[in-house]
Amino acid sequence: MPRLAWWVVCLCLAILFLYPLYVMLTQSLKAPAEAAAVPPTMFPQDWSLENYAALADSSSGISLLRSLGNSIGVSLSVTLLTTTVATLAGYGFAKLPFRGSGFLFFLALVAFMVPFQAIITPLFLTLRNLGLLGSLPGLVLVIATFSLPFGLFLMRNTFASLPGSLEEAAMIDGCGTLGAMRRVLLPVALPGVISTALLTFFTAWNEFFATLILLVDQKLYTLPVSLQMLASGQNNQLDWGVMQAGVTVTVVPCVVIYLLLQKYYVSGLLSGAVK
């Protein structure tokens, strides 16, 4: 009986999480008129690829291919920058403590409590003074800054969960501090590194607000903003079919990457949970 109850709970949770994906996919495969119908239909009556054709149509002046390239470039740059800094800083906080390091770590985590929207004006002015306003490098720096605290938290706990004997053995064999981290500890901490990279990539890939506010050139827009503009159309009326087709296109890379790296992701999140 407990086993049956467990499976019932798991089935209910699976339905809860899969149903939105089902609605997204079926909505994108409906004809435009049916996609906008109220109340919505559960199953498509007329299967159509018109919504995906609308995504590929560049007559509106919005190039999704260029936006896709921008999204890939921004997401990979943010991921590389955040993961590198979080790994080095996490190792320092975990294995190289100094007076006040705990307080500095707390200050780094305070960024969790600051809503991005609350400081968008100072960020806007700072990027303008640095000459980075309206540029992809400026957007990369902003997203990486707000992704860093969680990455730092994850990598610090990952390195803290590793036994000190590993580092001591590397030191005995002649490794320096960075050598011990790179040759011995980093391969063991790989699940945490991959988890940090995955979460950072997803954050950068789906970022909408920062891109909309900090970029002024439509050619630099990333995929979420371009999809919103395309779905809104000329009359600023949301085209649900095109929107769901765009969401489907956006979700596919994230799902594929997650499925390929999920074993590292799960183990990385559990790093430090059990001593």
C-alpha cells in the first residue's frame, strides 16, 4: 500500500509538471484561429505548422536566426564567466579561509535579496558611464553579476564537502594551491561545476527584462525579446500560437542539455548535503 501511494503521488506530480508542456506543444500546432479561440480546445482539431512558419518569416523585420545567435553568444559568455569566477571564489572561501571571509561570503549572498528591478536605474547609469550601454558585453556583465551569488554558494559548498586529505596529498606530491585545485579537487567537484554552468546558462538563456531595458538596438535582441515582439504583431495583440511556437523552440535546447547532464546536475545540487 505505501508503494502504491508513492506511485500515485509521483504520477500526480508528473502530470502537474508535464501538462504545461503539453499545452505549449499542442497550442503551437493549432491553426491561428483555433489557437486564439476562447475557451481553448484540449486537442488540436486542425493540425498546422503555420505558427512555426511565422517564426521563420523575416518580413516583420525581426530575424530570429540573428536573435538565436545573440542568445547563444550571451548565454555561453555568461556561463563561462560566472562558472570560472564562482569556481575560483568558491575554492577560496572553502579551502583558504581568512579573517572576515565568512562576512564577505555573507555579503556576496546578500545579492539574493536584492530584486533586479529595484536597481535597474543605477545599472543603466553605470553601463552608460562605462560606455557599455546598449551592448552585448554590458548585458553579459549584468547577467553574470546576478548569477554569481548562487554559483558561489553552490561551489563553496561543493569544495567544502571534499575531504582535506585530497588537497594535502596533492601538496605532498608537489602541487601548489592552484595546482591542487586544478589537478585533484576540480575533477572531483565536476558535478558542482556542471550544475553551476547549467543553472547559469538557463538564467541567461531565458533573461528578458535586462535585455529589453539595457539594449536599444533591435539587432542585438536575444531570443525571448524577439519572440515577444514577433508574437505581439503590429497591433500589439498577442498571437498565442506564434508565442507558444517560440516558447517551444526556446525550451528545446534547455531540455536537451538538461537530459544530457542531469546526473551531474542532481549530484552537484546534493554536494555537501551528506558528510
